[in-house]
Amino acid sequence: MTASGLAEAEKKGLTEFFKLTGKVNTSNMMCFDAEGRIKKYGSPEEIIEEFYPIRLAYYQKRKVIFNKTQISDVSLNFWMQDHLAAELQTQLDRLNNQARFIQMIVNKQLSVSNRKKGDIVHELRKLSFRPFPKVSKAKVAGETEEVTPDPDEEEPEEEGTDADFDYLLGMQIWSLTREKVCMRKPGV
């Protein structure tokens, strides 16, 4: 921000300068009431007064249901703990593979320069690097329905492809330097 901009902000005040405030017309406030009928309200406070007790009742219902579920469904808690432990183990395996990959490149035990991706992937499999298949955004979001492929789009990659090692081969080049390796290992 320039000096003239700062001076202008000081004159107007921060909220006005950054347009954090605005005006809303309150002459025609029509909303649905608790029974689902259209009703005209005279002020925002009227709306809050009418809906506050209803909202509070729903908070109470949710709290009761949550507490009942928490007490009665102990197996769900164990499942969640197992799931979280598995997720953490997967992250640990991935980071260990990345560290071992970088170490092997720095120590010249593995060469990736001027080689075909398929050859590198074959060597990574031979060296027991774990493949991590890419998860589609829909799967991450919890989408379970199968998607019919669009003929105009590229074919989705099958499991066991070269893309399973993109987490290694797609790393930034500066992460393959000796300084980066020394940064990760204390005392080296």
C-alpha cells in the first residue's frame, strides 16, 4: 500500500476504506416463519427474536443425539481410531519413501536424469518403494458412485501404473540437493 493510500485509509477509517461495511435495505424484509409461511418483519431484531428459540431447541436436540451416539456406539470410536492410525501410517510410509528416494539420489545410488519414466518406475518397484495411487477428488470427497467416462476425456489411469510414483518423481528438484538432505537429518 502506498503512502497516499495509507493516508486515505486513516481519513476514512479501515472499515470504510476496505469496504467492510455496507448498507442493506430493510424496508421490505420478507422471510419464511417457523411454520413455513411468508411473513413480513419490521427489523432484523424481529427475525432474530422469532428464530432464536427455535434454533436453540435444535442445538439441544443435536447435543442429546450426539451424547447418546457417543455413549452407545463404542465400536465406532474404535473404528475411527483404527482409521486415523492407518492414515498416519500411510503418511509415514510416504514420507519415509520420499526421504529414502532423496538420499539415494544424493548418494548416487539412483539416477533419474535422462531416463524414461517407465524405466525409473521399474527400478523403484525393484527397490521396494511403495506405490501411492492417485485418489480422484470425488473419492476424497466421499463420492462412491461409479462415474461413466466421457469419450472426449483421457482414459483414467488404472492401478499399478507409472503415475503411482508421481509423489516421488514430481518432487521439486531443490528437494534433491545435499543441503535439503542435511536439513532433514539433525547433526549432519
